[in-house]
Amino acid sequence: SSETFWTTTGMFPQEFIIGFPKCVKISKVAIQSYLVRTLRIERSTSEDPVGFEECIEKDLEHTEGQLQKEEFPLPEFQATYLRFIIKSAFDHFVSVHRVIAEG
């Protein structure tokens, strides 16, 4: 739902993990967020959310009053879990409104 979102508690880093029912191929991740400064995406192919490895880390552009819409083209890889780490922000609180993994 575009009316729901995940928000931070005000200190950084913050993270959330998205799990898939099985290991899937992913070629692109898109995220809509607000006030995120530095974002890292990691993946795990384990049956449990452990053993993460970094896929990409990026400083996002500040978009005053609008959602940040970022796409991360990734080489074809497999993942059972994706971990999103918000390392820093433009304010004390940030929000994530949508995450899309395509493959």
C-alpha cells in the first residue's frame, strides 16, 4: 500500500531485511524513500538471514518534500534475503515507502 511505510527510530544505522520463500534471481532493486542519505543493500543466499555480502552502497540525492526514487541495476544474482542498511540521513527520521526486487 502506498499509504503505509517503515520509519526509523531516529538513530543510525538502521536496517530491515526482506526475505523470499526461496532463493530467487534478482536483476534490479528499486526503492522509494524519504530523507535517506546513504543506503547499502546486502544479500544472503543462506536459508537463514546470515552471511550477508554487500551488493551496492550509494549516497542518495536530497529531494525536499518528495520521495526519493532510486533504481539499482544489479548483475544477475541470487538471494534469499536482502538487507537494507540506512547508514545516514538528512534528518533524524526517514521513511521507506516501497521496495521492488525484479528478476
